[in-house]
Amino acid sequence: MGLGTLWALFAADVLATIVVWAFGVLYENVSVYDPYWSVYPPVVFLLWAFYTDNRSLPVILLLIASWYWGWRLTRNWFITFKGIAYEDWRYTKYRSLHPALFHLINFFGLNMVPTLVVFAAMLPGLQLYKPSVSASGLSAEGGLSSLSVAVLLLGCLICLASATIQLIADKQSHDFRAANPGKVCNVGLWKRGRHPNYFGEIQFWWGIWIMYAALNGIDWFVLGPIAMTALFLGISIPMMEKRQLANKPDYAEYRRQTRLLI
């Protein structure tokens, strides 16, 4: 995939984010951005497969992984969706703490930064559409080496396992909260780690990169999953931890006994 093509996809992503942001401003609800996170990657991967007429093994595995991931994340959004009038607590917090700067925070921090991080994490997957493969990924006959195929399958399995972890964690959390409102969920995967859903999300994007590395080795595209990891470890998880500590007295003890990720 040429640099011009990547810039075109990037521009389309930014433009779509601006449209989503505008709807959020119109409805005074930043949460309209949330489903965009799970829709854009699998749709782009699928449309690009049709556009390039690419049905290679790497692309097929990428589509299987991304659509399963996207289905899980969109499903969870649909289950937790409380109507267009409801805004996630993270966004209402920014509204109340920074009213004068909120529109700047909204556009750049809550909409554009996640879009940029997701696009960076998608870049390794987009490179799977290239017809060329590095010499290390080829067999003596010119096809994919057995090692490359094995690592490709490993990356895909990691992606599928990651989304499955998220799916299980979603159900365990929903069931526990329904039966124990206000309590700290410490059952199932939540007993093994405080954020199994975030763990699955981080691991998914590393799985995509592993698929890329199977054909191209390690290069600057590793910055994609690193950026995704930094987003969760530096922003999402600390914000969630702070809220849990403030709202649930038992969370401090749960935090002491349970590791951050699985």
C-alpha cells in the first residue's frame, strides 16, 4: 500500500471523525463517538479487500479477526446504550471540570486523539494488503514460509482470544452488577485482573501487529500497538481506577489483591 493511499485513508478517517464530533456537539453528547471506534477498522479492512481484490491468507485472517472484534465491541455498546440523552461519565466529568476548554478537549482529546491512535494501530493491518513480502517471510519457492504462516495464525488466534476475553468479561461484569449493584466485580476474569476488557483490547492490536511482523519483521509499525497500549495505561485505566476508588470503598482492597491486567 503506497504512501498516497495511506494518506487518503487517513484523511477519510479524520473527516469522518469531524462529522461524528459535529453530531456530538449537535446532540450535546460525546458518547456518539464510542461506536465509531469499533465500526471503522473492520469496515475499512473489508472495503479495502474489495478495492484491491485481495483474498490472500493474511487478509482473510485479518478480516476474520477484525470483524469478530468489531462485532463484540459494537454488541457491548448496544447492550449498554441508554439512549441519545445519556452521556458517559468520562465525558460529563470533562464538561464539569473544564467548561471553558471543553470544546477543545472534546474535539482534540476525546475524538481526534482516539482516532489517531486507532489509525496508527491499524497501519500494520493495512500493510497486509501489499503484494510484496520481505525476504525473511518467503520460502525458497517464493511463497510464504511455514514459519510466516504459523506466526500469521498465531497473531489471528491472539486477536480472536482477545475479543473472546472481552466478551466473557462483558458478561461477567453485566451479570455481577445486576446482582450486586455498587459492589466491586471480583469474579471470573475480574478476579484475575482489574481490567480484563482493557487487557483484551490492548492484546488485540498486538495480535494485528504480530500478523504484520510475520511477513515484514520488526520496524517502525510497532509504534501502532505501542500507542494503543500507552492510551490505555496512561489515560483510560488511571481514570477508571480513580473513579472506582472514589465510588466503591472496597476497591482499594481489591486493587491491592488483584493485578492490573490479566
